[in-house]
Amino acid sequence: MLPLLLVLSSLRELNLRDCNLCEGDIPRDISGLSSLIHLDLSDNNFIRIPASLTRLSKLEFLQLSNCNICTLGEGDIPSDISGLSSLRYLLLRGNNFISIPASIIRLSKIYSIRFSDCKMLKSLPELPTSIEDVWIDGCSSLEVVASLSKVFNLLDSVGTKAINCFKLAENMNALTLLKKLLKVD
């Protein structure tokens, strides 16, 4: 169990990577970490994102990669996801969810979302307008991207990756994508 968090209210960065944590190990009073801007919970055993994290209003960086997260449905991320109002980077690499909730659009300051190697991911909803960096490489089951034109435009940026998205390529005009990447008219 994590210590009483009220005494850590000045903490700005917390790395609990590879600590064998589950959702129940994240205390409800984590919002007591009122100065926290960077949280790394990668390589733990979460089935869903712990609901108590949505109360971290100053959090800018959240990493939950390789956590075995298998559900990200609307019921699994509380409706107050907008409580993560400062979130700029969301890294969910190597998890097992199938879809992303539409409520992700409420993250108005999000700059970068990384879903690399989420092999079960089948669809992405409309992305926030603030997004400039999307990694969907290795998402071999991805079929639908609601913001496809936005992702196309982002492919020009250095940080955006969409490699090995085989089903997505099958469901769209792969030649159009290739021309876009090669900048051929």
C-alpha cells in the first residue's frame, strides 16, 4: 500500500514502474498529490485505468504502457476524464484494449497520444483538436480512425507513426496514404 499521500503534496514526479500494482493499490486520495505533473505506472497489472487518477488536475504526463489494460470503454474511464485538464502526454503502449472512449476528446490540452503495439485496438474516436502527435504503429487490428484526415495531416510531422496498421490500410485507399507519405501528386 502506498503511504499517506497528503504529506507528499509537493511531489511533482512519481515513478511506480514495474511495481506489480493493481487498480486497488492506487489510493483514492491520490488527488492529495496536488503538484503531481508526471506519473509513470507502466509495467504494472491494471485491467483498467484507476478511476482515482482522473482527479489529478495538474497531471501533464501519464504513462500506463504494458499494463495489460484490456478495457477502456466509457464505463471504465469515468465521465469526469476532463478532470485531467492539464494532460499533454498519454502513453498507453502495449495494452490489450479494443477501443478508446469518445470522452478522450475532452482532453483539450493533449498534445501526444501513443498507442503503439496495442494489437487488439480496432478503432479510434475523434481526437482532440490540440493533438499533434499520434503513434499507432503496430496496431495491426486497427480498422477505423474517426479523425483519419487529421492523422493524415499529422503523418507529415516527425513524431507521428502509423507503421504496420494492416487492417487500416485494407479499409482505406492505401495508395492515397502512400502518395501522402511520399508527397506524390
